[in-house]
Amino acid sequence: MATVVVNQGESIESALRRFKRKVMSEEIIKDAKKHAFFMSRGQKAKLKSALARKRNKRKSRPMRPRS
């Protein structure tokens, strides 16, 4: 659970910015999206292997020289 205490003299905008950063670092939104709908074990396995194939394909590509 992400909590932010507003310090004395701190604006609400900066506290909100800190809260958003904390939520992103704890991956709360990502977890909520993952649990938003039911996915069977077979679907999870297929998705996991598809992501692994995509990741490996991207790793095996030759690197472009930076200019």
C-alpha cells in the first residue's frame, strides 16, 4: 500500500508527484491490471512463452551502431 505523508510547507502537487512515483515503483497499477480478469493456467503459460520468444528474438538481433 503506497502512502505519502505531506510535509509541512510542501505543496499538494509535489506530494502527488511523490505518490505517483511510489505507485509506479511498487507496480500497483500493473498488479491491478493483471488481476482485472481471470486467466487460466494454460493461457498464462502461452502468454509467458510468447513473451519469452519475443524477448529472445529482440536479444538475438544485431545491435545497430550509434551515430
